[in-house]
Amino acid sequence: MASTLKQELDFQIVFTAFSKYNLGDIKEEHQQIKGDVDINYKITATSGNYLLKYIKNKENIPQFEMLAHLHEYLRKKGVPVPKIYKTENGNYIEDDFILYEFIEGHTKEQTMEEWSKEEMISLVSNFAKMLIALKDYKVPDFVKNKSDKYILGSDIKYCYGVLKPKVIQLPTSDEIKNSIIKTIDLLYSKLFDFEKLPKFLIHGDLNEMNAIFMDGKNVGIIDFGIAYEPIVYDLGEFCYWFTMPWWTEEFDRERYNLILVIFENFLPLSPLEKELLPYMILRRGMMDLMLTLYRYWSEANVSIPEGRLRLLIKRNNKIISEFNLSN
């Protein structure tokens, strides 16, 4: 199978995997959908549309098993996450495949359209309801102990103690290095306060690609990143994407205020959470910086992506100035 994964899986492999769910016949050839980590296929069958995911990294299988139960739990709470199907053998995962309901609609990343007020109200309401439900969800130890480039890239203590010295040694301009260090230092100055906040299971990656809309409403929340963090960190990440869409360098203060009003209708924030929320937005910006440098640090003969770093620095500086953040 390894050679076929370089492009996509052979149709017969996909057909065989789907047949184990006993959901009818595939009506037309499967369509591969972009995925950052795993390989996804839209399946059009006689019984409906589905998304079949091939899990490339076998270490992630326990997380997907957990996600199946989590989706079932959230659906019962009225949160619009996709149904995950069992095979005819009663398994959520078989031969490294997992099958999701395909939620019809579109993402703004696909259309590059702005979000309407009604869409944001709908999405923030569903987001808050999801976090309320997750407060009562028992978090597995493997999630609490999870460690990957995404977790480490947002870990303030790790970035300050391990990655900051590496930033200082980068063969690039002092302007770039000092800007990255400024972000790390700002966040480290609030570490004591961050550590006061209780942690829960959170989505961990609710960006413009993972929210599906139809007819002015949010009809789907997909692709959990899964993290064990304070609720306000998830809100900060949400604000990072939805007040500063990736294709802009501006901060939408009006939308930020709307997000907070709607969110707090469901889940009021404590004074400390309100104080730290702008830093949580910046924390997501720090993670993007670290992810951008990760390839340079981990692969040979890769140049420093200065263009992308400058864009991210502009976005982070906008957050810092918008909220007048300081040590």
C-alpha cells in the first residue's frame, strides 16, 4: 500500500473499505479531499454522501477511536458534529479507515467570502455549547500527555526554555529574531496566570476550514485537533482565525466584540479569563511561528521561510498593539 499513498489509495482499496460499512454501493469514483495529516475521500453512495478517512499514522488510532465516542456524545448534546459510522463488525475503525457523515455545505476557506453576522452568531453559539458539553467529558490520559509539534509550539514554557535559544541562533535578521522573541517573552510573563486556569478537553483547531455553513447557519464543526487546555485557549484560537482571517493582516474589533457577547451568553468568562484572552490569541500566533520554523529545524537543506515569518510577525504585532499587551 505504501507506493499508492504517494498519490492516493487505489480505488479498489477504498471500495473494499467502504463496503464494510454496509451502506450501499458507491455510485461514482471517489473524490480525494485535501487533508493536512490523513487522506480523505468523499464517497457518493446509493445511501448518501460520506467522508472516508485513511489514518496514515497508526499512533493516532486511539485518538480516532476516542473521537468516535466523543462525536456520539456531542451529537446527543445537540452539537453539529458529523456522525461516525460502525462497520458491519461493530468497529469504528477497520483496516485503518474511519467513516464520517459528509455534512453538506461550504467553508469560508473554500469560498473566500466574509462571514455574515448571522453566521457568526450561529457558529459562536454552537462553539460555546460544545465547550459546555466538553466540561463534563472525561479526558483520557493519552490526551493529557499528548506531545507533538502543535502542542509544543503552543507550550509557553517549552517555547521559552527550549525554542527561544534556537531562535536566538537563527541565521536571519535581528528584526525577525527580536520580533519572535518579543512574542515568546510576552506570553512567558503571563505563565503564572495561565497555570491558574483549569483545563478541559477542547476542540483545539476550530478555524475557517473546520466550520461548515449552509443558508446562513453553521451546520457542522469538524476536524477536532483535540487538546487539554483552558477553555479560554480554545476561544483565543477561535478569535485568532475569525477576527483575523488568514488572508488579512487586520483585526476585526467589531467581530471580536460580537464573539464575546454571544459566547458569554452561554459561558461567562471570569475576570482572569477576560484578562488573558488577548494573550491566548497571541499564543496561537506564537504556535504558527514555531510551526513555520519546525521544518527548518527538523530537515536538512531547508532555508528559513522569511516571507512567511514576516507575515506572521505582522499579525502578532497587530494583536499586541490592538490590545496594548505588555510584560
